[in-house]
Amino acid sequence: MVVQLKVPALGESITEVEVGEWHKSVGEVVVRDEPLVEIESEKATVEVPAPEAGVLKSIIKQTGEAATVGEIIGEIEVRPGVEAVTSAAVAPPGVSPAAASAAHGTGALAAPPPRHVMPSAARVLAQTGVSAEQVTPTGPGGRVLKEDVIRAAATGAVPSAVTPSVAPAPVPPPPPASPGSPASRAERTVRMTMMRRTIARRLLEAQQAAALLTTFNEIEMSEVVAVRREEGDRFRERHGVKLGLMSFFVAAVVAALREVPEVNASIREDDIVFHDYCDVGIAIGSGKGLVVPVLRNAERMSFPEVERAIADFAARARAGTLAMEELQGGTFSISNGGIYGSLLSTPIVNPPQSAILGLHAIQDRPVARAGQVVIRPMMNVALTYDHRLIDGREAVTFLKQVKLRVEHPATLLFVGKP
């Protein structure tokens, strides 16, 4: 029997996708629910699992080709017994597949069955040095998925010694150009991914459709740096995740949005829609493009919840496993260019939102305090906003509220749950 592999529905607004990397070649054995091919939409990259166990019979749509939702992109020839044989072949080091299979029938004395590790997860395990036993599986039937491994490493759920025991061989420097040889003028043409094309289109639309303006301020980070230094270890031990900067800024943004609700509003035709909740988007670089997963009801989230959610978003963004609904909506966004070393920038609003906060690198700078010049860790912040809805007074007031809350973290104790 032949089973068709079709492009799954990825959301109401998504009708066309681009076929990404195939994890198997024609003729290779596939296991039921094993990630088989990547599908890239305008919002995210998802892995399509094999619907049945068998052999990959054909690849109809190659990597880079466009396909529509419901279109057939490949075929699997179903072969009964393939999955059982494959599972039996997975055994711990030093144990033969036959011995592993026999252990399942030895009653109370039987060794626990080995975990079923997906091929993509196995590659990440090999790269990080993480053991499958250290990972919490979330796949069907207890399978270990790639995102499970990435999430475990990103959230610190595994011992710190997760790097390979053998250091990679150093890459030799390129040979010097021979005297008189002309410099290379080669060019490479690479097609934009669907996500990158969508990002380009949406950013252009945002600049053309909104009256964007940016206002700036600077924040002294001394208190936040001190809190992280003094409480960071206890925070990690208690909550299993590090205390980052974003939880402070999310809490400060929630407080500021309550003070200036226009910044949390949006324009719908001739109406202004005010939101009584704070769905805060967090811009994350996925390696394939910028994605903005949303912290739903951020006003109800504690610091640990914010940090765990962002770490999870980052891990799944790199793995390409963010769900469509996690990337939709949002009433306000935060973009931290400081992690890349940016000192100042003007972020672009993510429609239909009306504002976005840009964070930048922390830098020791001389500032005046009580008539004295002192050195303090300072951060530039930028608020880009839609001037059709938000006036300069509201924008400046919002940014000053964020500054006040971050410079005095104790005030965040009175901002709801965070």
C-alpha cells in the first residue's frame, strides 16, 4: 500500500509553502511519526512527520519548490513490521539489538526499553554531547524529538558538561594569496526563503502604511545588574532557568502599558481598539529569519514563567518547531538588538501593533550623579510608534515609565504577578 504525504494545514491565512530539507532519501526506511521533511511557511518552519512506517517511495516536491496546502509532496510504501524492526535495532551501547529486544519479555528483571530517538534528535545529541536519558521526550510514544534536546540544553536541564569531550580540530587559515594574483570577484545568488520574503514585505508595508516615529532614552542598569549578580544562582537553583534581562523589561512594559493604554492599542479602520490584556511579542532570531512569538497575558506571568517561556521560544525557533498560533496576535513587541552588540537602532513596528521597544547593549559610560561624574552601566532604549494613534507625550511618558521601573526594580513588586 502507498500512502501519500501531503502539505498539512498551517493556519487559515497560509495557502502556500516552500518545501525545505528532506531528512530521508528515496528508498530509505521511515518510522511512523518520524520527522520526514521540513515545510517553510511565511511565518515558521515546521517538520512534517511520516504518517506510516515503511520506505520512502518517491519525492514529488524537491527542496526549494513551492507547494499548496493539501498538495502531495511525497509517497511512502507501507511495509508492515518496519517500525518493530527499527525499534529493536536501537540498543544501548554494548548491547546487541537482539538482547535489547529480548529484554522486553523478561518480566521484572528486564532492562528498561531504550528510548526511541528521532534521527534529527540524534544529530543534536551528537553535537551537544547530551545523553538521551537526560532529555524529557514529548514525541508520540515517548519519542525524543530534536526540540526536546535543544530545549533541555537551553533551559539548563542537563549538566553543564554538555559540550563534546573532544574539541573540534582547528580550522586552518586560508592560504595567502600568491603575489600578483587578482582578488576573487565571485558572486553567489541564493533565493530568499519564504520567511525572509514575508519579513521583507511586512516591514515595507509597515513603513508605508503607518506614520512611524522613534523616541529615545537611556536606562541605568546598576540595580538590575546587582539583582542578577546577587540572586542569579538562587533563581536558577529554584526555577531551573537563569534570571535574564527580559523578565525585568516585560514587567516594566506591562506597568507602562497600564499607565499609557494608547501604546497597547491598535487601529482598525476608523476605530481605536484598546486591549485590556498585554500580549507581548518577543523578537527572536531563528537563523532563518526573525520570528516574534507572543507571551499571552504577560501581565499574569511571574519572572520564572517569563524566562522559561522565552528560553523555550528561542530553542524551538532554532529548531523550527514554533506553532502558528504562537506567532500570531500580540499587542506590543520587544526587540533586543543588544545581544548582537547594537548600541542604537530604530525598530520597526509589527502591524497591527502600534509600538515596539528596542533594547540595546549595556555599556559602561560616564554620567553625572549628584554633581559628580561616575561610571555606570547604561543602556539606550528606543520606542518606535505609530504617530497616527500615539502622540509624543504618550510615547515619552511610556518610555519614562519603563526607565523608572527598570532603574528601580523594587517597583516591579507592585505590578501584578511579575
